[in-house]
Amino acid sequence: ALEGAIVVSPKAAEAEYRRVSESAKIRYVLYQASRAAATVTVTPQEVDTYYRNNQAKYQHNEQRSIRYLLADTGLLRARITPPETELRKRYDASREEFKRPDAAHVLHILIKVEPNAPPAVDAAAKAKADALVAQLRAGGDFAAAAKANSQDPSSAATGGDMGFVDRGQTVQAFEEKIFSVPLNTVDVVRSAEFGYHIVKVVERRTAGYRSFEEVRPELSARVADDMAKDQARNEIAVISTKLRDKKPKTVDEFVSYANDRVASYDSKWFQKTDSIPNLGSNAPLTAWVFAAKEGDIGEVTGTPKGMLIPYLSGIRPRGITALAEIRDKVDADAKTEKARGAARQALAAAMAGAVNIDAVGQKVQTPIAETTVNRQGFIGGFQGDTSALVTSAMSANIGSLQGPIAVGDGAVAFQVTEQKKVTDAELAQKRSEYIDALRQQQSRNLRAALLQRLRKEAKIQINQEVIQPPGQGGAPSPVGM
């Protein structure tokens, strides 16, 4: 019924077919606005003018703000120095955590061979490995050889030094070699997984327990973290109890509960889809904020920074954000716009007299890039609005020099090398198919909107007799569900 009520014009169907089917390949020069930004300045008057002319950019949906009391575990942690007795106690209680296996300090060069490599590739890798072994046994520099030849990305840059390798961490052939080869002897072993490993073991240590002194920094950090979290929980719990006993009537009263371990913060305004300033994304907190009434106090909520208690301090409706609140952002936007204009001027000067895009690239000292332009919105290599670029690329003659055209991150000049355009015959053939496709899409969208409205407006009535546990009383609802 919904589909039958939707009318899609042939012109709309043809536009949709063009959108998904037409494209052009271009070679281009992008003159980044950032190149001009260093020399661009904007006056306060220019910022004011830009704000007035672009107010649609600074519209906001309903916004809310909170004040919150936060026990910041990071700040608390910075004040804590765990006592020696506590560190010793923790070490004794968790000594098994500091048990370590046998380990070997290994220098390593990998000549890589893929598992399914042909015999000729394997033979060439073996010959290279054998030659390196001979060179190193004759006194060659292991670090230099590793940097020049090793294909192990984790150790090549450090001259092949893998540090201590624990037993059980590596493939079997490699492990057997590093725990059996004599110390300071260069040898080679092949693993089925990686290829040829040239190894030199400079030290081994047997399994045992890391000493207290060795793990002291780790223990100190762990104990301090635990102590900070305990302090945070205790402080927030005390304040939460006080707030329940006497609910504050104003923001100032709420803030007065802050102390030297729990600070008060202002989130400033944010929308439902925004991250909460200084707190990041927090779905439970955001849900509470946009369901609460002004003056409400929320439950204790966990965040990466610590535990907090929120207070809904303000609600403001959809509108345009005042310039005073976002002057820094508007200043940056105005500067970017001015830099984009300067980039366009620089590119226009380079295009004067140029016969092709390569000449333009040489003048502005920018390499030529290639991409495919389509009508679907995303174009690799570009940011922001590219509609003008798409229109120009689809209408230009192949080989003609076009531009400069403003794009999100600067200005572009280009030449079309190939175009794919639909013909009148294709349009006639596809018209009915795309009319049906658009009708179905619009029907789905309409159905989703209707369901959303119904869910929002629906009143749920619950039959208490059905949900009441057996053996318990309770008056049923006068209307069953």
C-alpha cells in the first residue's frame, strides 16, 4: 500500500542511474590550503563577518550541560607514595605472578621464505643465509648485517637484538636452536613458518622468580593505582550519601560538596550525539543527561578518569551557538576559508600558460595524482564538498585542463583521462528498474518513520496478573495487555 502511494518521476530515476553509473578518471594537482595557511591571518572583523555569513554551520540541536563531582584517580595517584611495607606484602602475596621461564638473549637475522615458496626460492635464501653465517663467523658486524639483510620487522632496526626471548614464545625449530647453540656462536636454523634464522645467543637465564627490586616499579604503580581507586570510591560514596540526605537546590550548593580529593567540573554545552567534553563517549551518562530534568542528580557513574556524580545544570533548545562560545572555531574556519582562496589563486597563476597538468605540477612543485571521480560522494584523495569537482569532471572534454576548483582541503586543477557516461538508450532501458528501486527505498524509509512515531506515541498497558509471581498478591490492571 505504501509503495503504491509513492510516485517517482522518470527524471528522478534517470538521475539516480547516473549517480551510481557515471564516473571519470582524472590526473590532478591538489594545492593544499595548509600550504597557504602559514601566511594567512584574519582580523576580528573578518571573523565576525564569516560567522554572520555562515550561521548555518553553527546551528546546534538541543544541548545540555552538567556540573559533576569527579574523584580523578590520576590526580589522586600522583599524590600517593606506597609504603615499603605494603610493597613487600604485595610481593609476597603475588610472588607467583613474577615467575619467569628460561630465557635466551638472542641476536637474530631472518632470511624469509614463504611456506609454499618454490625450491629455487628456498635455495637462494639458504645460499644467502650460509654466506652471512660465514661472514659473521669470520668477524663480521652482526648489527650491521641485520640492519642490511634481516626481514624480521621487530628486530632489524635494532641490529637484530631481540632481547630476552622466553621459552614457549617462538616456533619450535627456533626455540630448540636458541636453547642449545653454544653462547656467542653464530648458527642457522630453518623454520617451516618463516625461513632461515641466523642466531647468536649472548646470554641465558634459568627459570625462577623476579626479585623484589626488579619488580618494585611495577608493584609501586599497581599498589598506587589500587590505593587511588579505593580513595576515589570512598570519597564519592561519602558525598553520594550526603547528597541523598540533603539534595542541593542550586548548582552552587552542589558544587560546595567538592573537596581536596573530589573536584567540581563544568561540561559546557553538548548535544546528544556529542562526546561529553573532557570525559569522552559515555553512553549511560549521556542517556541520563538527556532524560533528566534540570536540577536532577544522577547516580555514581564510572568513567576512565574516575567515579563521578552528575548534576543537570542546564538545557537549551535548538539554535545557533553564540560567537563568544565558539570564537576559536570560527577563527579557524575563517582562516581555512581564506587559505583556500589563496590556494586557488596560487593554482590559477600556475595554470596560466600551462599546456597540461604536468606543467602545472612542476610550477607548484606538487606531484601529479590520479583518482576516479563519481557522483556518489566519496572521492579518494579529497575531503569536504567535491560537488563542483564532480560536475566539472563529468562535463569536461577528455584531455582539457580544468580548474582551479575549490575543494574541502584546498584547490584542484585536473585533466580528464577517461569518462564513463550513460547513453540515452541505457537510460530508457533502466528507467523502469530504477523507478521501482526508488519506490521501494522510499517505502522502506516511510515505513521506518511510521514505526518510529508509533513506538514513541504508544502507551503500554501491563497485565499485572500475568507477570505477578505465583503465590503473591497484587491488584491486576483494569485493562489487560
